[in-house]
Amino acid sequence: MEVPILKQGDYLIATIQAALTDADLLKLHYALVEKVGKQRSKGVIIDVTALDVLDSFATRTLRSLAHMVRLRGATTVICGIQPEVAFTMVQLGLTLEGISTALDLEEGLALLMLSKRREV
Amino acid sequence: MPTKKDALQFEGKTNVDTSDESRSELLRQLVAHLRENRTQLRQEWARRITEAKLLTAMSQDEIFAEATTIYDNYVDALQSGTFEALQTYARDLSERIIPRGVETHEVIGIVLLLRDVLARSLFAKYQHDFALLNRILDAYEPAANRIANTVAVSFVQERERTIRQQQEAIRELSTPVLQVRDRLLILPIIGVIDPQRARQLTEQLLRGIRTNRAKLVVIDITGVAAMDSNVANNLVQTVEASRLLGASVIVTGLSPEIAQTLVTIGVDLSKMNTVGDLQGGIEEAERFLGYKVVPVGEAAIEDQRR
């Protein structure tokens, strides 16, 4: 299943709506890194509210995605991690170090706007 | 009076029952006898209960009232051979008397006393005919045993249920997640943290973060006496999990002993914000959220004077 990437002002929003295969995840990864440059975006929000599992591959992909996006000059926020998912991830030692997280999409946008204001 | 047939049966096989039909007939006879002597037997039973110093938590009248109901239920169960009604009543009774401190041995004691009282009355009634007495007891004993069993098991089950309920309540109470400002939660931890409690604590906190849309959580561990590497790791995990939900955590109230232990065992606490006490933690959190606390009224005047 393809993940739609929406442009909202300076930001890109990718909402994952169902469990993704590894291939889909990689596709999203490339598409986002590509689009950050094309749209001159300042931030990327990945919404994982619908996911009830985040395995090690997904976590690693998200982490490398965040780092690449940073290299392309934008920041990444991952939002909507479910409490149970967070609990399991931490127990497995998948902590998404160095990546901003937010409660939901609204919080994620607020976080990006805050960091933008600080830069200006 | 013993008939010829009875005597023959007694000679042939001592206490093995003849047939279902005669057994139900005997039971009927038995129940009729117990109904007839209801008042007397009931009084005898209540007297024996008091004599044996059972159910001391209850008054004389209460014992008599309960005894009456149990007696009737008992006889009904003997008659019908079904134990559902008795079971329901026993549960109900247990629910009423457990909070008053009635012990298991008392409940089993009174049921066994009733069994004894009834058996004695049967002995007295049929003593002239040993064969008939034998068969009556054959009919009575299994049913009586099952009744005693049912009542005791119901009581123990009810007790266990109560204990489970209380444990659950204590566990829920032990980890309150409190909101003190918009988007600021406090989680005071008191007592020992075992892995199970740590897990429950984390789950409750994560749920709290979601429902209150918290940005900051102050975890106060003033009330935690000791901490080992497991507990410390659990705490680190809690902090990490909260961060994944977008909330930062400030840990307050680490005692000198705990600080020393943590450093000695080398737990990586670099990801944790720590502040000395709860007040400091809340002030820090307020700064982070952009609040400023200004004294007003008398406090303000005093503040100016200083």
C-alpha cells in the first residue's frame, strides 16, 4: 500500500494508514527524502497512529529517514505512537534516539512551528 | 419397626444401598423428619455454635437468624439434591460475613456442627433399628458431605475474590497519575517497585499522557526507599516510553542513598532530567511550559518587604 505524502505549507505530512510491508516502508523512505528537496520543505511529520506494531526494521528505517531528512535540511517529527507500542518498543530497546516525537499530528505541527520560530 | 425385608437386606449387604428408589424414599423420610423437628434442631444447632465459640463476631440473634436460613437451605438441598440455591446463598452469606472478620474455620465449623446435630437426631430417632439407621445414614452422609463441601468452597472462593479485588484496588491506588497544570502530570511513587508494578506504572502513565495530552511529567521518587539496577532500568524505560509519546520527564526526589547506588551500579541516567525535590521539579516544569508563578495578596507584600 502506498503512503500518501501531503504538502502543508512548509511541511510534508505522511500518514501511515495500515501495517506496511518492508518494501512499502522503503518506498516511503525514498519518496520522502526526494520530496523534501523538491518541495523545499522545512519539516516532515510521519503519523503512525494507525500502527499497532513498530518492529525493529520499521524503527531503523524511520531513524535513517530522520537522519537523511536532517542532512537535506529539514527536521522530522514522528507522532501518534500508541502507549502499548511505546511500551513494547522501549522493552525491545528501540528508542528512536535523537528524533523528535509528538503525541499526535497537532502536537507535531506545533513542535515544528516552534523550532522554526526559534531558528528565525 | 424393622420388617423382615429390612433385616434380610441388612444381613446380605451391610451399608451398600439397595436401589435409587429406596434411597429417594429414605431421603424423603429424612427430610420429613428434619422439617418436623425444625425448631428444636435449629435451636440445638445455634446453642452448639455459641458453645463452641464460633461466629463470635455476630450477635446471638444474628446467629439464630442465619442458622434458620442455613438450616432451611440445607434441608432443601438434601431434598432436591441440587446445590445451586445453596451455593448462591453461601456466596451471599460469605459476602456479608467476610467484612466482619469471620474466618474459614468458623464457617466450616458451623456446617460440620449442623451435620453433627442432624446426624445425632437421626441416631436418636432410629436407634431401635440399626439396619434402617444404617441405610438412612447411607442416604444422608453423601448429601451432607457435598453440602459441607459446597458451603466451604463457596466461602473460600468468595474470600479469594475479595482479596483479589482489594489487591487490584491497592495496586490502582498505589500509582496515581495527577494533573497539576495544563499538560503537566505528576506521578508520585511510594513504596517498593517490583517489575509487575513498574509495568503497570508505565502503562498507567502512558495512558495518562495520552488522555491529558501532557507535555511534561514529573516523577517523584521521594517515597522509594531502595533501588536496584532492575528498578532503575524500569525507570529509564518509563522515561523513554514517555518520550516516544512526546512527553519529557523530570525525575525528582532521588535520595542520597539511591543516587549513590545508581552511580555505583553504573546505570546510564544521561537521558533523565533530575531535580532535587518535587518543588524544584514542578518549578522547572513550569519554566519549560512557559508558566510564571507570581505572588499576589499578602504574600506579594511580604515579598516586596524582603
